[in-house]
Amino acid sequence: MKKILVTVVLGVAAFAAAQTPAQPPQGQTPASPSQPAAQPAQAPSAAAPAQAPVIKDPAEYNAYVGAIGQKDPAAQISGLEAFLTQYPNSIMKVAALQTLMGDYQQTNNQAKTIDAATKLVAADPTNVRAMALLAYFNRLKAQGGDANATQDLADAKKYGQMGLDSLPKFTKPEGTSDADFQKMKDQMTGIFNAAIGIAALTNKDYDTARKALRAAVDSTPDSQKDFSVVYPLALAYAGPTPADPKLTPDPINAIWFAVRASTVAPNAQYQTQIEKYAKGLYIKYHGGDDGWADVLAQAKANPTPPPGFTIKPAPTPAEQAHNMAIATDPTKMDFAQWEFILSNGAQADQDLVWNAVKGKAVQLNGTVIKATATEFDIAGSSDDIDAKKADITLTFEEKVPLKLIPKEGASLDFQGEPASYTPNPFMMTMEKGKLLKAAAPAAPAKKAPVHHKPASR
């Protein structure tokens, strides 16, 4: 699943708790020319004034109070838009824009919410509430396949970074408890990091994506985990396909958060697809599906990996070669097993096999790649047969009669004595070659299966 389709928009319920109305409490108005400054006329922000701003022009004052006093959101929007048009440099501009942003948000007008928030950040460059809305909505637009997704992501990243930079200066709104203020900051931290992380993932900056998206996931309560953030975190840990050798893989976290994404996916189809994806990652890393049920249960029950959690990786080719070398008498192995051990095993394992077969007459079947009167190039393993690549050079002490020289691609039963080999690319030279009578040819030996660890990214 390359594109993340967001079917459940968190709307602003996820952010509503962070919104404080940018209008006076009931019964209060901004200070008029005949009133002393008293209560703040806008929600406190990093740049909030110590006292209520004073509108000195009676006409401006009446226009603002008339607009802000409207109970119907549509009427308030109309009044505030008219006020801002008539008084673009009003001392109440920030307060008016903040209320306008909330009204558009309340009426589910996303485009106008973004427009008001953009104007609010221009007027108040430390307004983290507006930055959070801009980072959030621009990210969702990009992930939803918006035609201007590239610009949306650039804007989401910009406001995400601005928000993180401004958040330490954000002061607690009046009447907000310490606990609620911390929740508010955690929520905005998640929003800002999610925007930065999605932009980084799209730009293939996997290190930044992992850090930012993990911070976003960790700062969000488990009951509010967002699929559009958790799934990209799994993709960031999994890294690019094909793998990038410059990137350190993190398959364990990729597996874990892919399972977590399946638990918060918006529908059953996504849940099934992503759980299947997680299992594929597990098998690729572990080498089989044994133990998968336990990992699946743990990841579904816990938001993050518990301390000490690990998944045993598949044995390396060298480990497989060693296990193969000590499990079977080399004289009873097929050619593909010899090739695998002699190509991948430690020197001691190579020596164990080679000393057992060197100079011993062995009978094999293979496919002719090239043949002359004195030397045949033969593919002895199924992989090399498929690739039409020789892995055996068979030499003869006497010339082979012309009528017995096989055609390229022919199946051949032969005998020879292993004399030397090169590990990589693998080639075994066999001497004292003999052609055997063509009985029903044996099926070519298959190369031993190799469980590859994911390549470095």
C-alpha cells in the first residue's frame, strides 16, 4: 500500500481542546475609549499582551463588538470578515482572526479555516494554535491525494517546525489546569512531529521520519492513535524498497508498528492487508512464521515494544552452511549443498566438505552450457540451470568423439573428480571426466534455501 488513504479525518476534535475562544467572556468587551483596560480580549498566547487592547476609534470599537457579539457562527463570520476588511490593521486583528478561525472550524469549512489560520500566523508568528491547524490540515490533504500534495507537505513541514520552535514559549491559558495544559502541549507536539515526519518520509529522509513520527506516536494516548501516522512510522522503520545500503535497517520496530497500524486501521480491509504486510516483514527477518502468533498478540496488546523485546533473525548464510556441514556426511550431499557450503561457509566448514570430496569420483547430472572435445562447462544446480550459468568445468583426459559432444542446453549424466574450486563466483573444476550412459536423467539438484537478512538501507 503505497498511498495512505485517510478515511477517518480527526476533524478538529483532536485539537478542539487546544482552542480557547478569541473573544471576551460573556458580558465583557474589549476596552472602549471610555473604559479602562481590564480583561484580555483574546486567548493568551506566547505574545499575548498583559492587558486588554484598547480600541480608540468608536466606529472601529462598535464594528468589532457588533461582530464578536453575534451568536450564530455564520453571522459572526460575516461580521468579522467585514471588520477585518474595514480595519486591516486593527489592534484586535489577532483576536478577530483567532475567533474567525474557530468559527470556520466549527462550520467544517476547511479551506477557510486554513486561510484564517495562515493570516493569523502572519499577524502573530508565535500562535501555536494556528500552526497546529495548518500543520494538521496540510498533512491530511497531502496524504489524501490532494492535487497540490507537494506544496501541502512543504507547508505542513514548515508549520510543524515553526510550531515546535514556538511551543516552549506557549503560556498556559487562564483557567486551564496544569494537567490539561500538558495534554494540550503533548497533542500539539504530536501534530507538529507528524507533519515533519510525513514530509520526511515522502522525501525518503528515513532517519528524520523515524524520529519525528515516533515522537508523534509516543506523545499521543493509545486510544487516540492515528492510522495516518502509525502506518507511516512502520514504513519509515522498514525503509525503502529496494534497500539502501547507507540506511541501518530496523525490522523489529517495522514489524511492531505495522501490527499497531493494523489495530487502528479505519476498516477491516486495511486491517487484514496491513497485518499480512507485518507478517511478511516478520518472515523475511526471522526466516519463518514460527513465533508469529506470539509477536502478533504482544504487539496488539501494547502500544510500544516492551523492554528487552526482540525477534530472532534468520540464520546467516554462514550459519546455515555450518549447520548443513555438521548435519550431513559430505559424501552424501548433493552438488547444490556442496556449492552452498563452499560459497558461504567459514573456512573450517569449507575444508570439512572439500577434504571429503576432493579427488573422489562422483556421478552427477547437469545442463550443458558449452562443450568442446576436451572440456564441458556445466550448470549443476537448479538456480544456475535457470540462469544458464556454468558452475562446473569438466575436463577430459582424452578427446570426446565429435558425435558424443552434447549440444548446449542438453541434460548430461557424467562422472568426474573434484580438483579445485573458487568460492565467489562459484566454480568447481572436475578432472578425469567421463560420459555416462543416458539413463533417465536425475532431477537437477536445487540450491539450498537461503534466508537472507534484509539488506542494509
